[in-house]
Amino acid sequence: MMKSRYSDWTASEWISMWQDHMRNVLTDMMDNVRSDIAHGYEPWGYSVRQSMAEIAEFTAKWERKITELARLDTDAKGRKCFEWLKESGAIE
């Protein structure tokens, strides 16, 4: 994987990539829970409840980040999304 630089994309594109990344992570988490239930896990068992708690925590973290972005101008939003993508390992 090639190392990404902020200048590779526009601020709006970084924001969009970060949002897509977050949606994909949440979708994967939810798909995993559905799969567990489909394969015999108890819907109210510890494993499923733990996964649901992780989904709630992830969603709350995402909402806090969106609130943080709301205070910034477009370029600063793009830079912040770029940083978050790097931190998450979504980009190099």
C-alpha cells in the first residue's frame, strides 16, 4: 500500500472517505452480530450483548467526532478526517 498524503485528495474527499470508512466498520460490526445469531448464538447471550455494546460505543464515538468536525472549517475537517483514517489504519 502506498503512503497517503493529505494533498492526494481534496478536503471534501477526505471527509467523504472517512464517513464511508465509518459506515463500513459499523456495517461489518452489525453483519457479524447477525451472522452470530443466524449460526445459533443466543440473541440475549453474553457474546451478542457484548457486540451490541461495542456497536453502541462505536456509534457514540462517531457522533462525538462529527460534533468535533462541526466546529471546523472545510480544510480543517479534511485534515482531521485524514488523521483519523491514518490512526485507524484505513490508510498508510
